[in-house]
Amino acid sequence: MSFDKVGKSIKETNQLITPYYENDDYPRKIISKLSRLSTGTKTIFCRWLKYGFIESVQAEVLPTGTVIITDWASEVDSLIHELISNGIALLSNNGYAEIPLMMSLADQIDLGLVCDGDDGYLISDSEVIYPSPMIMRVPHSKEIIEEPYDDLTRSMASVIRRFDYYLGGKIVHVGVNVKSIGIMNTIVFRNPIDILVITNNHSSIAHKILDPSRTVHRGLSALESYLMDGVDYAVLIHKYTYYEVHVETFNKIMSRQYIRDSGFAIVPNELDYIIFLKWPRMNSLMMRSQSVASRHSLINGAVNFMLNAR
């Protein structure tokens, strides 16, 4: 297979891109494929999978977590080629490399089976990372509910409602300014959740929405309270200011163990796409704290009741 490094143009014909892998064997096959990677490639790729970000590429991300890499820097050229040659990444005729469900894989497979032989993929609290933006396009809709941009929370809720799927599940509920959940307020959240998304796989996704130009706060304490309250995922969304500010916020999230599972995204004025700098990871506090696990169980019970009552 020939490859043009300058134009990232694939010469082989009839190479079709495969958008989704819903086969139950897929996670098992990925573990096998990851184990065949060279040490250097596996270290970098495990780092991306574990923490939910990418570096040195231009990429789009689908709501299911599939990553489409449209261009990449020379320092990761061999990595991309190795992912392709091992069947982890797939090729399109226009030279894009697609990694099915990449951002969802860490919650589906035990990375320890392939990544823990060398802890070089782990990130230290002092490391500075420059993440690549992952652009998630907002689907076109005939019924768009326009909200004033001054109300960023309601605007973002309208945007999220336009996705069929979001962070790996089909959206069944989007709530704004959620203070509690369950019959008779079973769970009262310490900080109101700006946007709470419930998906058909029973995931609870809590969002903190902020415009950094209007406050000195960055929303990190809200992320901590969401995770401590037992939600499955927590996502911080900032209105776009400029890249350096967002890199600083990203690295603050990465340097704090108790909120490192959180996702981080930014949105432009037009609100026609979401830029993820970090995809959220499943709340690992549930595995380390009995009180968090208990609160998660209560949330799960409330969500199950809500879904069954529909």
C-alpha cells in the first residue's frame, strides 16, 4: 500500500471506511491488536485511550466516540501507520484514518491487559500537555430551537438535544439546572447540574457550563462535586476564548487526580460544533469510595424508574 506523506493521500482503491463496530467481539479483538503494537506506539496510544485525548493530529469525533484523524504531524506519522497496519485504524479513500469507538474503548476494555507492562503511558501531575481539538459536528435539524447565546446553558442543552447519540448512548433525557433526581428528591446534588443528560444505557452525564470571560472561576470544583455525587461522567464546557487558556484548564484537570476522569470541551459563538479537548472517562471514584458508589446506585435506581415509566 503506497502512502503520500505530504497529501496524506491513500493510493489503494476500494478502501472503505467502517463507521461503527457493534460486534461483541470487538473489544476482545482490540486487546489482541493492541498487544501487537511496538512499545513506543503502544505507550502513546494507551496514553490517549486511558485519559481521553489525542496529540499532534487534526481530528473529528463522532458522538459514539469514533475518532476520524484528517491530518497529522510527522512525529506521529509512524504511529498512525502502525495503527493502520494492525487493523486498529481504518482508511478512507480521501486518506483519513478512522479509529472506531476509540474514545469509548477505555470504558469497554481492561487497559491493564495490554498497557500496564510499561507505565510510560501514565501522566505525571507536573506534565504539560497540548491536546489536539476533536471537533464534533452538530447535526442539521429542521426543528432547531434557537436560544439566546447569553444563556449559554440553555443554548448548549438545545445543541445536545440535536444529537441522537451522545458519549456512546442514545439520548433519552436532557435536563437543565438539575438540583435533584428521584422520587422525593432521593439524590440532592451539592452543586446544581447545569445540564444533565441521560442515555439509554443508563449513563448519567453531568455538565458544568461556563463563559470564562464572565467569571474567574473555571468550574473545577463543580466537576469534583458531580463526581463525588456519583454521576457516571462529568464534562466541563467553556465558551471559546483562546487556545492557551483552554490548555491551562485542561492541564489543571489532568493534574488533579480526583477530577482527572472529567471531560473538557469548548464551544464557538456559532454553536454549530463542539470542540472536545478531553473525552470523559467513567467515574473511577465509584471504585474507590463506598459513599460515592452508594450515591451512584441511588442515581441508577432513579434513572431506571424514569426510563421504565416512559
